[in-house]
Amino acid sequence: MATELLNKTPEVPDLLPRALRDGEGRIMLAGLGRDELAQALASIGIEPKKIRMRVKQVFHWIYNYGVTDWDAMTNIAKPLRETFAGAFSLARPEIVERLISKDGTRKYLIRMAPGIEVESVFIPDVSKTGALCVSSQVGCTLTCTFCHTGTQRLVRNLTAQEIVLQVIAARDDLDEWPTTQDVRKLTNIVFMGMGEPLYNTDEVGDSLDIICDPEGLGIGRRRITVSTSGVVPQIVPMGARTNAMLAISLHAANDELRTQIMPINNKYPLAELMQACRDYPGLSNSKRITFEYVMLKGINDSPKHARELINLLRGIPAKVNLIPFNPWPGTDYVCSDWSTIERFSDMVNAAGYASPIRTPRGRDIFAACGQLKSDSEKKRASTIRKEKLAASQIALQ
Ligand code: SAH
Ligand code: SF4
């Protein structure tokens, strides 16, 4: 037994109750933060004065080297490695499905725990960057009418560990360890998968601390974008806590239309949303807000809508992402014609706002924006959607 272990292992009644465990009941360390690692190491009796150093080592092995085997940790003596291996696992959760699109987009379905299946999507870019789109919840409580995820009821919030594990799983799959290698495909993170990140701000904030740690996954805060449908009270606190870039799913620039397609607008109308945007910490021309605008044929795509959008954005350092609507089974919406999207984009550009049209990615593997939804839930889709639609129409009357 290594000498730095205390003679008597401390009793830890409720050690990390939310941490994932492997089939043998061992706590899975990948995805945990430094404080949690310290608690875990303390629980097996590592002397208090050695804990900081051991956490630093283990953290670096997990997040810089991506090791899954204790024996790879060569700066830790063998007996201690064996003690660690008996108590903790370096395994990853199971990837139950992995699809690769013709355009290189990769979609993963990861089973974190029974019934907790999470989708994330890696989107390579021509400019040598690549973004991983991560989920923050399983399902969503909101019911935006054009969004497939919105037809899936909320199962639960993801923990910071489960968010970080999506990044680790992608790095495993892309063969990108160690993190410090010169060229990396996975350079950016966008919280644009399943769920509303601002209904899970604590875990999202904690996950950023781990993802951005320079001794680990090392992704800069400016390369992380958190997207929200407009949970107004959380926007400024989230910015202050994370320093991340902000994206707003806007999709309509007048209250009547926005409430129709995004019921959250009823609770937090546009005036309040735009004020929160103006107050976003660090907002400047080099830290602009991205406004996402899905192009729905005959709904929000006319020149009048473009003018409303331009007026709404006045004075805010902003860029507009025009997203061609991605269809999904059971939706009545249709994507705007290409010429309509281009006209809309030209108008917004002429007003001084960059407004690129986002090329749909991974449509063939159902990985594009708003198409995410755990497979097990897909069957329930049409019934629930119809019920929700009926309910929101009643609410609007
Ligand atoms: N809940 C957060 C994070 C999800 S981001 C949010 O809504 O911002 C997913 C993005 O894809 C959002 O901008 C969403 O509005 C958009 N989206 C949803 N359904 C879509 C669809 N069918 N086609 C294109 N974009 C869609
Ligand atoms: Fe939820 Fe965002 Fe989809 Fe709306 S667009 S239902 S907030 S995931």
C-alpha cells in the first residue's frame, strides 16, 4: 500500500451522489471537476496534503491525454494506481449510435444512464475549425413549434459531468488526444443541442469551468457559445458566470409572431429580451451576439419581417445567422425558397449586420439544427406534438 494513504479510510456517506458509475459501481472520473476529483481521492484515504498534487496529475491525464487506463499514469506509483483502479473507473459512457454524414458531420447518441440518452453533433468546417454541438437537457420544457426537440418532454437536466463527457466522447472519436497537439479539429463548442441551457445554468457553468481549463480540454471561452430561446432573467448572470458568447434564438422580430412560434415570448417579450442583450457582459464589436433566425416559408421571411428585424437590432453589436428550416416528420412548416432567403440576407447585410446563411449540415443523418431527439422518444412525437399544439393554440386565444 502506498505510504501517502491514511491508515484508516474516511467514511464518506454520500460521495458524489450524482456522479456516473460503471457496471461495478465505481465512480467514473471522466467529466468531473477538480473539486469533485479531490473529494473522490479524499474518500479513499489520500492524505490531505497530497490531494492537490494528485488531483493535478489525474486531471491532466484525463483531460490532456484522454487516458482510459490507470497504468498509463506513469508519474503515479503502481501500488497507488492499483488502489485508484479498484475504486474509480476511467471508462466512458456507451455510444449507442454513431453516424457520419456525407458532409463529414458526425452525430453521437450517448447513453449516460438508463433512459438518459443524449445527442451531440460534430460539425467540421472548411476553415480548419470544428464545432461540437452539445445538449444541456434530455428533452425540453419549451414548445417552439418548428423544433423537433420541443416535441420531446423534459426527462431531466444533464449534469456538468454529462455535458463534459460529450466533449470527451467526441475527442475520443476524432482521435484528438493529447489536447495540446498543434492541429485540432474540435475547436469550438456550441450549446445548441437538445434542451434550454439557461434552464440549467449551474451545470452549464460548471461544465464550462472544466471544458475551458487550460490544463485540460483547453477550449477558450470565446470559442464557446450558449444559445437560448430567451430565458431573460438568466441571460446576464450566465454571461457574468461563464464569459461565453451568447446566441439568441430569435426567429421573429414582433411579439405577436414570436409568441405564436415560441411560447416563451409570452413570458419574456421582445423588449425585455433585447434589454437583457444590451446588458450582456462584455458586449462589444468583437464580442457580438448572434441572433438565430430560422427561415419558415410564408411565416417570417418577407421584406417586412427583415425590416422589423433590422429595427429591433439597432444599436446592438450583432450578427444574424439565417438558418434554412430543417424539416422533420410531422411538421407542417416548409423552408423558405432560396431566393427569399437571399433577399432577406441582402437586406440585413445592407443594414450593416453580417447575415450568413447557414448551410444545412448533416441532414442525411438527421443531425441538423432542431432535428435532435432521442430515438426512444421519436415514436411519441406526433401525438405529443399535436396535443401541445392544441394547448398552445388554446392559450393564445
Ligand atoms: N434551446 C436553445 C438551444 C437549442 S439551439 C435555443 O433554442 O436556443 C437549437 C437551434 O436550432 C435554435 O436556434 C433553434 O431555434 C433552432 N431550430 C430548432 N428547430 C429548427 C429547425 N427545424 N430547423 C432549423 N433550426 C431549428
Ligand atoms: Fe427547446 Fe430550443 Fe427547441 Fe425551443 S428551439 S423547443 S427552446 S430546444
